[in-house]
Amino acid sequence: MTEQTYTQKAWSLKDLFEGFDDPNYEATFKKIEAGVEKFEAYRDQLSPELNEEEFVNIITEYEQFFRLAHRLGG
């Protein structure tokens, strides 16, 4: 049996954005701002009476928002 090896390379922020002047950085930031506003609007809807489908939709949107925010915070 042959031994397989893997050489890990250094991780770079360029895997996410080229830099702070990268147009994708600004676009992602604007998506996050819009997501915050949208998510804040859900506050009034949150209650024990919220149906399952609406709750899942809110959580799904939150997950998408969180992924963008995490990427931006790289």
C-alpha cells in the first residue's frame, strides 16, 4: 500500500475578498445591512403562535445572513 500525504498551504483572506476595496466586499456589506433591517422586522412576528413554516423561513433567512456576516468577518 502506498502512503498518501497532503501538504496544507497557508490560508489567505484573499480566499474571501481581494481586499477592502474589492467590490464584492462592499456588496456583501450592503447585503448584511439589508438583512439586519429585514430580520429586525421579524421581531414583532415572534410569538408562541408563530406557525412552523413561518418560523423555518425566518431561521433559514437568519442562517443565510449569518453566513454572509461570518464571511465578512473572515
